[in-house]
Amino acid sequence: MQTSISWLLFFQSALIGLSIAAPVGPIGLLTIQRTLDAGWRAGLATGMGAAAADTVYGAVGAFGATALIAWLVGAKTWLAVFGGLVLLRLAWSGWHQAAGTEAGAAPAPVPALWTCFAATFALTLSNPMTIVSFIAIFGAMSAQVAGGSPLVMVAGVFVGSALWWLALSIAVGRMRHAFRPAWRRAINRASAVLLAGFALWQWSGLLIP
């Protein structure tokens, strides 16, 4: 019986991780952009940074670390400011990456895999809506947590999120060589504009009481 509860909890948590990772947002844009520029490994490293951050927040929600949750909610303003700055920095890099695909231009350097991972890890942690989402979802599952281990929930969140980023990076990587330089340049510039837009949108939330 306990094994059945654990497997059910694992699959439910994996669906939670998948559902939080799958919607198209700044991390999805970065994963697609870096996969097109540097291959599926760079895209996967980008996505895995988000998966690791989702796992951290999943652990906070699953274990009910109330003091840490209260601190994170109280620090949401500074987290939003930091996240917006990271997005603007990534938008600037993406715009210059696009310039590097133009005829006669020197290729823009591609970030190392650890840099791809670290940037999205910090970006995802700085999004206060992520922790709010996990608190709400795991609070609704509190009855099931009582019958299973929080570690199972954390593992499920990581697997669900990681599977999405693996599938996305491989799928885009298979189509990578079909994109001409002009198309990649257009995608990089569009991504840069959207990332800057996400930063402004995140900051606009600070003006709303």
C-alpha cells in the first residue's frame, strides 16, 4: 500500500514539475535560442538550471519550511528586481549573439555549459511566483504528503521538469541545421526583445500594491 502511494505521489509531482516547466516563458526562449546557437547540450544545460531551481522550491514547499517561505515571500521585491536585471543581461547577450550571425561579423561567444545552467538557476530562483505556485500546489496535496515521503515529491518535480527540458532541447537540436543564419538572427533578436519585455513585466508587478 505504501509503495502504491509513493508511486502515485511521484507521478503527480512529476506532472507538477512538467506543468510548471512547459509553458513558454523566458527559460523556454533561452533554451530554444541556445540550442539553435550551440546545440542540444547547451539547451539542456539551460533547462536543467530551471529544473534544479524548481527542485529547490519544491523541497521548500514539500517539507513546509515555513520560516524560509515567509522570508522568500517577504523578499519578493528584491528577487523581482534581481530577476529583471538577469533577464535584461540575457536580452543584451542575445541581441549581440544575433549580430554575430551577420555576414562579416565576428561570431559572438557561446556561454559555457555551467554558465547556461547557473544563469537560469538564478533566474528561476528569483521568480517569486515559482515559490507561490509550489506552496499552493503542495498545500492542496497535504493529505497525500501525510501518506508519503516529501522526498518522493521532490524527486518527482525534478524528473518532470528535467524530462521537459530534455525533450525540448533534443527536438530543437534536431531541427537546428534547418535554420539558416538569417532565421537564427531573427529568432535571437525576437528572443532578446521578449526577454526584455519579461523583465519590464516583472518590474511592473512591483508598482501594483
